[in-house]
Amino acid sequence: MAITPDELYAHVRHAADGDGRLPLPAMTGWEIFPFEHDSLRTVPLARPELPEPARDGEGGRPCRACEQPAPAIWSDAGWRLQVLPGSGAPLVLMLLSAAHVDFTGVSDDQAAQLGRLIVHISRAVEALPNIARAHVSRWGDGGAHLHVFFLARPAGFRQLRGSCLPLWDDLLPAGPDGPRAADAAAVARAVAASYGGVAAP
């Protein structure tokens, strides 16, 4: 049986200093970490809040993904792919289910489609000029509508490797809209050609 929230909180407090702050993690010394180690300190862990507040799209809360969908650059009957504007990374995409379903609520057929789409989108992103890697992430704490992120890591920027790319994406100034739109259109066309569906005109 997993440790209870209260037990976990007590365990963390025992490891913390008098102000409730934990030591800095090893990742703060990684070459890809975007902040200087000496000027950091941890935030004390807050007590668990149970039950957790409802996310968007559950417990009677409206779903923004359903009610205010952003324009799709690619879609089919079950999925839509959108561009996140204003990203510091050259391109950030979000794949969403067409129907309101959470990640763990998909059918086996939908799960198979999702797996194939993740691979096809990643291939298309990594085929873009000047892109080294497609980073794929799913968190799900903000909304109950299935969504998966794709972050394009620019070639040559080794500091942007790994799990810190979402931090760098927030830190870097927003890139120009023209190249982002051209890259997004190229990804949409590639996914339509390799997987199916329709790229937006």
C-alpha cells in the first residue's frame, strides 16, 4: 500500500530544515539547469489538500479545451493538433482528443491511435530544419481533457536538453511567429501524409 499523504508530509518535514526547506536536488548542478545553484532555495512543501480541487473539465467545472478550442493545424475524427503561441522554444504543439476524455479513460483503440500519433508527430518535428529533438510530455494536473505536449528542441543548444526544456521555454523570449507558423504547417502536412487526417489549409 502506498504511503498516505500525511505520512509523506511528515517524512518530508523530517528531512527539511527548521524553515521546512529541503536541500537542493542534484539537478540544480546539471549543465542543462537554467538557474545558478548558489542563488536558489526550495519552497517549503505545503500540507496535502484532500480531496484535491477539481480540474478544468471535471466536477462540474467547464472544460476550456471543449468550450474554447484553439484552431487545429491538423485533425481527424478522434484527435486535433494545435500550436501554442508565444513559445520560447521554436515550436510547441499540443495534441488533444476530440472527445472529452482523460488520459486514463481512453479505450484500447484510442490508446493505440495515441501511441502511433505521438511517434508520427515526433518524427515530423524532428524532420524540421534546425530541430534536434522532439520532447514529449504529459502532466494532466490542469485539465481533465487528454492533452500531450511536443516541444521542439533547437539544434546546437545543448543546455536545452532533457527535462529542463519546459523551464527554458518559459524563460526564453517568444520566437517569431512566421517561422513557427511555417514549421507547424510542415508538421501538419507530414502527419497527414504519414498517418492520415487533414492538415489545415
